[in-house]
Amino acid sequence: MAFNYSEAFSRTLGWISPEEQAILRRSKVAIAGLGGVGGSHLLTLTRLGIGAFSISDLDTFELANFNRQAGASAPHLGRPKIEVLAELARDINPEVSIDLFPTGIDAHNVGQFLTGVDVYVDGLDYFALKARQQVFAYCDRYQIPGVTAAPLGMGAAMLTFMPGKMSFEDYFCLAEVPEAEQLVRFLVGLAPAMLQRHYLVYPAAVDFAARKGPSTPMACELCAGMAATQVLKILLGRGGIRAAPWGVHFDAYQHRLKQTWRPWGNRNPLQKLAIALARRILNNAQTQKH
């Protein structure tokens, strides 16, 4: 059967109009990182009918990815994630346009990566802070909306950075502090409510020094659904966007939804206390390991 875009994505109609589907078809989304959440972002947005993407990843699939990553399966072991995910997206929409950046994103290619992009969706590894800062700084400079959704426990926390609103750096305050401090600030800034902390049953799995942390497939899929909905609202200009310092955290395990508001971002007095507490907990965990 020949591919037909209108028929392939017709079941979305009702929640959006035919005119809005045409807007999605003309839109371009950039996704940096195709691991835990990035691959799910790409496939979800492809099924939404987005017509063009810029995608970046420099990693290959390994067994440790199987618990959560879209595209992670036995036939894909050792293959570049970017090639596998591009193939899977084209299997859904053979007409989709995809620009591939297989060497990652840095100061030299971030402009090319974001050329012509309507929205950026963050799928970078939690520890890829330098690349994340560069991408969001470019988005802020050139007025590109950015969405980041973090898989935490069995839930997801989402922040949106809109043109003219609080920037990524203004919210997280990562510049000119050591990487260990950046990681703590990023964690607490992503999820001020910290809903996931109540059911972490094996703290030894959290190891910032080894750049490792626990994950679940449920959290990754929740991230993709939340982020794709936000992308739809941005592209179609309806539904209202609560940008940073507003955020939202949904935890399926605890049946809890929390909207967060942190004026001044990590400079907020509550955030400073939370960062100090998180720093102490992580330091104690590292001390106990040794």
C-alpha cells in the first residue's frame, strides 16, 4: 500500500483540525540526544505528523539501554542510535525530512543543528551539561522555544523555556560553578517537588561519580507524551504555555501531580535549601560507598 500522509495521521483529527495538521507537517523540531527520552521524543512527534527534524547522537546501543530506550533491541546492538532512530521514524513516515548530526552538538555546529527549527526538545544525557548549556543559550539568543522533560523514578518533570521569558541559565544558574555543583543544581531545578525521592529503595544505584543513575521505561514514555503535548501547543499557538519558572511534575507511582513555581529559579531561597539538602544527601551516599 502506498504511503498517504493524510490517512496515516487522520486519527489525530478531532483533537486538532485539518488546518492544524498541515501546520505540524510544515514544522521542524530539533532533538539532541536519542537515548533514554530522545528516541521516544522522535517517534512520538513523528506519529504526531511533524514533517522535519534535526537529530543528534554520537552513541551506540548496548544492553544497558534495553530497560528504557526506544530502538534498543537485540538486532540493534552496537549500531549508532541516530541511524536506528532515523530508520524507525522513516518507517512511520517515509516522507519525513531528517537532518542527522552523528558527532554530537558543540559550539561549532549548534547553529547548523538549529537552523530552521521551530522548537527544540532536550533529549541529552543528564550528565551532558556543557552541550545542554550551549544549545539552550543558542535557543535563547535566537528566540527558539525549548522543552526539557526529565524521567524521574516513575514520573516526569517538565520545564519550558519560551522567547522573552526566563532563560535556561537564569533558571538553573550553572555558569562558573564546578560540574559536581552543576549536577546538583540541575537535578533540583528540574524537579523542585522531588516527588520521586519517597520510593528510591536502592540509593547505591545513584552514582554521580560514575555518571550512572536508575531509570524506568514508564518515566521515559511519560516524558515523551508530556513534551510532545507541549510542542503541539507551541506550534499551534493554543492551550497556553506556562514557561519557566513554572514547571510541572507528574509521578504515576504516587498518583501525584505538582505544579511548581520558583521565581528566580535556583536563586530562590527554597531552591537554595533544597540544593543544600540534595548536596548533603549525595555526599553522604558517596561517603558510605567508600
